[in-house]
Amino acid sequence: MADKSKPEARVSGAPRGTSGGTGPTDLQDTTREGISRRRLLGTAGATGLVLGTAGAAAGYAAAPSSAATPLTSVGSEQVMFHGKHQPGITTPMQARGHLIAFDLAAGAGRKEAAALLRRWSDTARRLMAGEPAGSGDTDVARDAGPSSLTVTFGFGHSFFARTGLEKQRPVALDPLPDFSSDHLDKNRSNGDLWVQIGADDALVAFHALRAIQKDAGSAARVRWQMNGFNRSPGATAHPMTARNLMGQVDGTRNPKPSDTDFEKRVFVPGGPGADGGNQPAWMANGSYAVVRRIRMLLDDWEKLSLKAQEEVIGRRKSDGAPLTGGTETTEMDLEKTDAAGKLVVPINAHARITRPDQNGGAAMVRRPFSYHDGFDADGVPDAGLLFICWQADPLRGFVPVQRKLDRGDALSQFIRHEASGLFAVPGGAAEGEYVGQRLLEG
């Protein structure tokens, strides 16, 4: 069972840092480091030691040999499926990600949805432990360990009407308002069900994606699917905040699990009458995910001078420090002016507008993936951010920040929101339960 007061528990050869991505507020992505288990165990002999550190993964990931080569630290990282919260929310960002939305098939309702979530939960539990998905496993990930795989499930607004559960639909799941920067493709937005997959190995991530799709069977069909990536563990000399496709250090001010108000901002409180009774009981310890496909207009962005790019963001491109000086984590001085009396951090700088203290304390955990889907007919890159943010209530998290960005963010002319979704992500499943059981069988 995961520690209920901390980010998702892992079975690991080395600890990992915290993380985040780009969008309406800053976020943290600390690249994970680990000592190579091959180097650590090579001279001592691996026999008998792999099971102790890689856990359930070893039997599936290692070749059947009495002297099996141990997994590297990246492959041996395991996130626990069962726990207070679902995995993939406070888990450090992984190198590969897939987002996929499903619509229930015609005629499918609450019974079929419950059976599907039961199948999905069992598959996720197996794969996150580094085990085969079950009978008919494709063997795509046979040579790998868990590789920090997480599988997270959520329900869209339309799910509740399809299953006759309208009375259980949270008010917080009401559709997002329109924003002036929206150019949304309805076919790549929303959905009855949403699944987020992340892993530090591309084959492990794809293996999970394929297993989830196959498990859907005749109960649900794919509505849309998107692929993303982040920096790989060990790619930098030391842990550091990630960069986005604009080259900016991105994630400095993401809320951290160590913050005293982290749980309040990110997760729905549990217990009778929690949150004034505004949230249904089945959402206790859950969260709400806003998903936005944000295209970066890189050709326009890259025409700007370095100074102009930094003024758009409000931070130095080299190290993420505020333009007012210091290091990446130095507090930004919003009132500081230059010799000519001009604000050092422009009034419409992205970092200024998105600060929680400039938005009534509104904050969210951003945990995105970058994406690149090739080039259009004119040779313009279709690239940007699969923005995912987590909060206890999107009306108090994402919405007020995005409304303010709509009114004058300098970054807005270099990005375009092309798809959108909002999903209720219930709390984690206890041992013997499946995700969403309290809703579907309550």
C-alpha cells in the first residue's frame, strides 16, 4: 500500500525527484538520477539480489537464467497501483506518455463500464508491477522492468448520462468556459473515459497503451489519442527543471507535495461533508485533470531575439532565473524597475500573470508532455505541449488563471489551444478494488 501522505510509493533502486510542465502556471520537473544497478551489483554477483530490488518485475523482465543481468535503475523503478490517490498525479514526470480518450459503445451503460474499469484496473496493476498483462500479452515489454509505468483513469462529463449516473456528476465537472485563444477540434476533445499512461521506456508505455485499448473490447471505442515525451532520466549531469520545446526552463513554481496546502489545492478532501458537501463522496482523494493540446508556433517564436523571448516569459532562458536577478528559485520582484523606470518583468510577462499571488491563490500541479506530430503542408512544425494540470476544483484552479491569460499574456500570440478536455479522476483503488468502484457500485 502506498504511503497515503506522500507521492506515490515506488519500489526502486534509486529515488526520483519531483516534476511538472508548461501552461497557465509554472511547474517543477526534476530529472531523476540513479546509480546503475548493473554497476552496483556487477562485482558482487546479481544472483539472488535482483528480486530484492526489482520486486515482481524481475520474473518478467529478466531472462530465465541463474545469472540474469540486473535491470538498470531506470528499468527497476516501480510505482504502486493501489493507494490513497491514483498514480500519475504526483509521480515525477516520465520520459514517454500517451493520452487516450474513449466513448462507450452504443448500448453500453453502467454495467459494461464497471466491467471495463475492473479489467483496466487489473491490467494496470499487473503492468505497473512489471508483469505480463495477462493471457494474450504481446510481449512488447518482456525485456524491461516497470520503468516507472503509471496508468491513470478519469471520467468525462458525458460519462454520467451514458451510465445513468447524472446525480453523481460533480459540479466541478461542468464544461470549461470558452477562451479567446481556443481553436478547438471537437473530435480531439473531451470523451466519456480518459486514460493517462506514462513510463520511462517507450516500449513499456506503448505496451500499456495497446493493452488498455484491447481491454476496451466492444464496450468502448477510441475517441482520440495523443503521444508525448519529456527528457529521459539521466540525460543531464544533475537533476534540474525540464525545458519545453521553446527552450525555456519550465516548471520552477509548480506546487510541491511538501507544501502545507498541497493536498488542499490538488485533491478532493475525504470524509462526510468534506468541502462543504460540494463534492460527491466517490471523489474523495481524487482530483480533476484539465487536458489541453497547446500548439507552439515555433517558427514565429524562434524569430524573436533572446531578449524578447525572455521578456515574454519574464525569466532568463539560460537558467530560468527571474529577470529581476538571482537563481531559478529566487522570488521574482514584480515592482523592480530599470534605470529608465520601466518594469524589469513586463506587465504582460507569462511568469507574472500566472503567479498564484496574482490570481487569488489559484494554483495547480502541471504535469505535461511535449509532442511533435510532424509538419503540415507548409512545412510548419505541429509541435507543442500536451498540457495536463491537476487541482481539487478547476473552477478555482485552471479557469481563473486561463481567463487572466486570455486578457493579455504575452505568450498567447505564440501558442494555440487546439483540443481540450476535463475529467474527474477518482481516488486510488484499495487492495481488492478497481478504480471508480465507489461510483459504479455505490
